Amino acid sequence: MTLFSENPTVPTGREAPIETSETHTVTGHMMHPPFPEGYEEIVVGMGCFWGVERLFWQQPGVYITAAGYAGGSTPNPTYQETCTGRTGHTEVVRVIYDPKQVSLDTLLQIFWEQHDPTQGNRQGNDIGSQYRSAIYTTTDMQLATAKHSADAYQQALDRSGKGAITTEIKPLDAFYYAETYHQQYLAKNPNGYCGLKGTGVTCPI
């Protein structure tokens, strides 16, 4: 017995965006652009997006976070479609931040240390390509910095006898918001599931 249909058809998605929250439950800021001038965006995948979103909204200098999907081909996918593994997307969190208050290096250090980037298409007990580790950048500087941080963390992992980083690092193609139910999930459900678990290795940024 399988959880999903064995039909290999790739979900076609839809033209209209998935309906989602207008304001952030925790910060009270608007969830959709335009964002304040000078703020930057980076999108990260670290497994189930519930715990990841909470991790980043707690950081000083982060304006808003949003759960969503990225890295695949299906436009405006649903959660159910993404869970089939056939959209190509991974669960991600959009992070809008003020670079004058929090550096990209700080955000990347949090990223590397708070999950296990060596697990391929899984994160702990969450298994599937939709849980893969990823960094999707929005500027050339972010891309170069992210790749440099990956090299530095790989050296630290090597010294600790850990495996190779499997994190996908590339420019962001498109970010699609997840359903309202998933936005700021752990603020609405404080005892909800959080699968975040790092390697225990410090990132030397």
C-alpha cells in the first residue's frame, strides 16, 4: 500500500496563487510585496517548514517569514501536490530581512547549524525530495556568499567525520506561498511538530 497514487503525472498547478494570509501572525507586517526599501530576500529549505519559519521569525532584523514552495516546475502548487514529490519543489521559508540589522552571514550560520544538510532527500523522519536542503538566492552577492559558506561548513563537517553537503544552492526561480494553515503554524500551534535537528558542528562563518 502506498500513501500517494503511483500515477507519475507531474501536477500541472494553476495560474492563480494559493490563497494565503495577508499579515504575519507574529510580526503583524504584510506578507506580500512591496517590502521596505533596502530589505533583502533569501529563501531556505531545511525540512518541514513549520519549525524553520519559527526559527527565522525569532531572529532580530527579520521583517517577515513565509512558508512556501520553491525549486520545482509546478506553478502555484498545493501542499498535497508538493507532498507527491512530483512537482520538484521543496518546502521552504522566505526570509525578508534588514541587512543593516542582521547580516547574511548570521542567517547562513543559523541555516547550516540548525539542520543536517548532508541527508539528501530527507530531513530526519521527513522523507522525500520535498524536504531537501536548499538555499535560493536573489542577488549575485548572496549566491557567492552562500557557496562560500557551504565550502567552509563542509570543511568543518569533514573535521568532525560527517558526510558531504547535499544542499541545493542556486538563484531563486519562483517562490510560491503555502496555504494559510501553514503560515506561522507554530505560533498558532505552540506544541506542534518541529523536526529541526542540527549536526552539532559549528559553522565557522
